Amino acid sequence: MVSSFRVGPLLRSVPIPLALIAMIGLAGAVLGRVYAGPLLTQLVLGAAVGSVGVSVAARRLPSWLVAPLSVLALAGYAAFALRLAAQRADLPGGLADLVAEAGRNGIPRLLTAMIPVEPVPDTVIVPLVAAWLAGLAGAEVAVRAGRVLLGYLPPALLYAGALYVVGPNAEPAIWWTVAFAAAAATGLAVPAATSTSTPAETGATLPPAVRAAIRVRVLAGTAAGLVVVVALAALLAPLVAGQVGNAPVDPRRYVQPPQVDALDENPLIRISGWALDPDQKLLDLHTTGTAAPAGDDRPPAGDGDTPPDDADPGAGERVGDSPTEQTPRSVGVRIRLAVLNDYDGVTWRVGATYRNAGRILPAVEPPDGVTVDRVRQEITVGELAGRLLPAVPTPREVTGARVAYDPGSGTLIRPEGLTEGLRYTVTSARERPDPNLLTAANVPAGDAVARVLRVADGVPDPLRRLADQLAADNGAPYARAMAIEEWLAEHYRLVADAPSGHAYPNLNFFLFGPRNGGGQRGTSEQFAATFAVLGRLMGLPTRVVVGFHSATGEGPVRGGDAYAWPEVLFDGLGWVSFDPLPRPETEPRPVEEDFTPKPQDPPPVQDEPTPEPSAPPTVAAAPGNGPASGSGSPVPVLAGAGSGGLLLVLTGFVVAILTMRRGLRRRRLDEGTPAQRIAGAWREVTDALRLAGHPVASHLDASEVAAYAAQVAGTAAAEPVTVPTPAAPGAAAPTPAGSSPRSRPRPSPRPRPAPEHSPDRPPAPGPVTTVPPIDELATLVNVATFAPGTASDEQARRAGTLAVAYATALRAVRPWWRRALWSVHPGPLRWRR
């Protein structure tokens, strides 16, 4: 009897702890669906067993002693779990560092981690601690206090939290939820024994009236509870049913992922700095795996942006039309630093959304026409700064460093930043497209690739005409890409000391600027950016990649090995790299031999009508209203004094404006460096155009402003005149009367006067002042802007002479009232520089 008396309560108390363990384990299984591997589910189940087991084992101890014992057990289990997760992920560092790092970054890294989440210390610490605390609270309330339903609340909250964290990133957990409810029902089916006496013995000591009252209260409570449950079901069921078809909210959208600074957002601007310091040691490499076959990479023929001094002139020649057939450095390893997809006309940007990733990165099925090689690299960081982590494209596994990854661009970062001596290992899947499929390959279109097809506003007209010229003779996408590559390789020079910059004006000067003024030369930054922009203008999805090249895949990677290259996206082949850099020891052909930019065609300018002065109305004096003769009125004296004072003030104002305007011109043209004086001369021209009533639009570059200034000067010199658009050289057609502005021909930038005896030439009322062009001044401005330090004093003096001559001539052809106000207009003193 004694044995059965002791075993009965024990058996009745077993289902509740088991139910709690099962419910917490199911919460771990639900959360584990977004983790890589079963490790998280196993660790959460271990936490459930440990926390509930400690509470059950210490149920005879005072309640205040259970929590400290359970926390000590949690500390030991957490240390074991974090060490196990770090070993599985091959993470370096001691236990103290792992615990401190996980404690600081557990929650943000859990919500910013890439799915599938790698079970590392940072991503397992929060679920593990939450599971242990839920088990402790549930066991104390359900087992010790005997309130089973209330004891289910912590596991239920843990389960709900797991569902929320998973969000829309996994299939609906319908069967997991059914299993959770079944486990809870199992625990409720057998009530726990809370005392050493049986219910029969306890009830036998109560009077019948008391027992009846207890039964009534129990029945009443049960009925009330049933009513509450039914009412809640009736109220909440429609709301819950309405949410069944909706996608759950992803909590990751409320957490900011790891960010990078401007240096890592646009590493293209670092190319020129690395080129000027080619011996700077950035990395150390050790490569294993499949060697790069001929044509896998298309590096430049020199070390990055530094042209080799002793290169074989014939070694860099292509041996075929395929972009994968180039020597001599076709055998080597290309290391990618960043992929730049976004261009706004000023800056190329990565535009990535980084997610904390573990050792295994998400894999994408390669296209059918691609051969994949496995490459493994051990990389040691040298003097490379920033957060971008170099790797052979495309990385699949990273060990030795915590990383964040953007699957869209394939770019890796280390959120803590790179440090000298950091060593990590990358296993990559290097893709090689089939060269036999390139010539017939098409390019994708639509919203999926709109990002890499976008052309920002403000494309210079010569750049657009060059794209049209190259596209006119090449219809296939691959032929167009090769046409751009060959054009850049044959007409431009690769140098190491070109200034950084890839905005539209920089690219326009790189393509069409004078060679003796710094144009038609650049680093791989300008070559790659120009290729990508021309490609997008021709309908090719393009991007720019920044990285390094190692001829052997072993040893140091230096600043001279850094360069940028463009890539084009083809259907069925993926991204294919191109090499627009010139071959070594070759003299570029003059651009003018194959492309002569036409003068810009600015929008027509309609001059303001000259207001005709009108005589003021004459007012007849009423009889008897004039002053009486001999009255001695002081009005004439006061009027004379007021007029004299006003005239004196106006005279002082005019003198002050004249003095300040002359001082402003002297400072612009005579003070500062040659580049500053050239910029001051350019400001004199733009101020003159604004004084003439034709302000310059802010988006025009120097050559476009020069064409616009010539058109304004031509219109002003022969006002009124209709300048026809010539249909053929030497022939012109007059504008039809009454034509709409949309159909009216646009005036040419520099209208030529008709022959002396031509009937189309209007009779001139008098001698016409010739306004000199400012094309030479625009060239000097480009030299000062894009080739800093090269402008001379003689060029600065020439710029001042051209600016003064243009402003003086433009003023001379204005109406008399504009000429009168020209020199005393205060605008140039306050207009923004």
C-alpha cells in the first residue's frame, strides 16, 4: 500500500514535464526551419530538458533556491552550446570572446541574418536562453504550483515568438501547431498531485454540505469558463480566419542590416589611388582547386592600371573574337571586391542589402551554358582598408571570418571592418560561359533587369551619338559589346596618373577631350564606366566590377593589381566579363579618324521683346489750382533739394557698383592659380549670358555652354532673324510661317550668314558686331577641371582675354537700355558661385 501510495502521484506528475519539454522542443523545431542544419533544434530541445529537469529535481527545495540553481545550469549549458556552434562553424576566438560577442549582437544578428541562418554563437544564444527561461517558468508554475494551464503560457509565448521570427520565410507550420496543441492536451489529461494525500482521503474528512458546495462551485466555474471560451472563439474566429490567407509580417524589415560607408559603396574611386601606389601590399593569396583555364578571366595586359614597361608587344593580341580568348594573362585568378549595379550619372554604387551570413552562403543554380570550377583560396589581409571582403566570384563558403552577404551582387563584407593580418578561407564556384554560345546569345529585358539597364538623365549628346554609331553596324548583343570593347581599346590610352571621376562630364572628356589637354586617357575606372554606360545606351544590361588580378594565384596582391572591368548579362550564360583596356605598347588611334563630334544643338532661345518707351500722359492743370504768382511757396525749393539728394544717392550707388564689379573681374582674372583664373573667366562668360537675358542651365557641360553661347551671340547680332536648319551642306529651307514650336526647325549652334547677294539674306540696318566664339575657353575649362595642375599662366591669360572679348561684344549687340544697365547691374555680385 505504501509503495502504490508513493508511485501514483509520481506517475501522475510525469506527463506535465514531458508536455512542457515537447512544447518547447516544437518551438525550436519551428524556428529551426530557417536555420541551416538541425543544430538549433537540438540545442533548444537540450535547453528544454535541462530547464524542466532542474525544476523537477529541485521541487522539494524552497522555491527561492530553484531560480539561482537553474541560472547556474543555464550558464554551463550555454557555454557548451556556444563552443559547439563555434566549432561547427569553424570560428576563431576564445570562449570569453564568443560569449561577449554573442551577448552584444545576439538579437540584431538573429534578425539581420541571411536565410538559411547559420547556427553560430550570435544566432543561437537568444533562442537557447529563451527556451531555458520558458522551461523554468513553465515547470515552476505547472509542477510546483499545480496551475497547469497557466504554466503553459511561457511555452506558448515561445512558440508564438518562433512563428513571428520565421515570418514568411518558411511554409505554414500547420502540423507543428497541431502537435503543439496535442502535447498541451496530453499534459492536461492527467492532473498533477500537489499533496501527499489522496483526493478520497481528503474528501472523507469534509462534511457532506461542504462537499456539495465545492461541487457547485466547480460546476459553476467550469460553466463560466466554457462560456468565456465559446465567446472568445466566436469573436476571434472571424479575425483569425481572415488572416489565414495573408502572408505573415517579416520582422527583418524593421531592423537595419549592416551598412557600409561611401568608400565601400563606391570602391571605383579607389582605383586611381591604388594605381599611384602600385607597390602597396593589399593581400596575400594561396589558391587551391581547379586552375583557371585559358579565357576564364580577361584581365588587362598590364598590372592593373600601371602599363608594363617590358611587356611583349605581341603578347596581348587576341587570338579570336570571343571575349574568353585573350593572352597572356588569361591563366590566373581574378578576385572580386565589389559589384556596382547602380549609376545615377554621377556615381556608380553597389546598392547592396547585406545580411549576416554563416559559413555556407546561398547557392544559385548556374545557367545551362556555363561550366563551374571549384576554387578555394586562403586570403590574408594586408593594407586593404574598409569592410569589403575580396573573394573569387562567386563565393559559396567562408570560414575564419564573420561575413555579411548580398546575393544580388555577390558582394561580401565583414561588418567589423578589415584588419591587417585577418586570415580567412573562401570556396567559390567560378563560372565560365561557353564561348560558342556567345555570338548568338540574347540579352534579357523587363523589370527583372531594369536596374542594370537604367540610363540616368543628362547623357551628353556626343556620348549618345557614339553609342548610336557603334550600334548601327552591330545588331547582335554580343557584337555590340565587342564593338564597344574594341573602340575603347583602340582609341584611348591607359595611364596610372589620370584623376578619378566617372560622372557624365568626366566620361565625355575622357572620350572626346583633347589629348594635349588630358583627354582620351584614363585608368580602368574610366574604361569600365564608359563601357557600361555605352552598353546601357545600346540596350545591354551592364555593371561594373572592382577587384584584383593575380597571374599565379599565389603570393602578394598589390595596388598595381587592382582594376575595374565591365560585365554584360546574357540569357543562358549569366554575366560575361569584357576587357576594354588597350593592349600594351600600342599607340591609340585618333578618335577624330572614326568619330567627329558634331556641334551641340541647344534648344532655341527666344529673345525677350524690347519694350518700346512710351510718353507719359499729359495731365492738364485745372484752372485755379496752380500756385498764385508771387505767393513765395517753398515747394520748388523742396523739390529741387529732394531731387538733388536722390541724384546724389543714385550716383553713389552707381559708382559703388562699378567699383565692386571691376574689383570682382580683377580678382577673377588676375588672382589665384591658373585653374582658378580660368574658372573666373568662365564665370565672366556665364554672368554675361545672364545679363543678356539668357542664363545657362546648370546641367550643361562646358562644350554645350560654348555652343549655347554661340547661338545666343548669333541671335543677338542679327535680331530679328530666323535661322533655318540646313537640310544639306550649303542648302537651307526657311521656316514656314505659322508653324508650331514643336514642328519648327531648331537653330544651328553657329548660324552662318547667307551669301552677300542671296535673297535669303535680310538687309542689315547697319554694321553688325561679331561676337567671338568661346570654344577655346571651354577647352581650357575642361583642362583645368579634369587635368588639375596642367593649366599654365599663359592659358589663364588667354582665358581672361577670351572672356572679356565675348562679354564686351555681347554687350555691344544688346539694346541701348540693356547696355546702359549692363555695367551697373548688381547681379554678378550676389549670384551664387
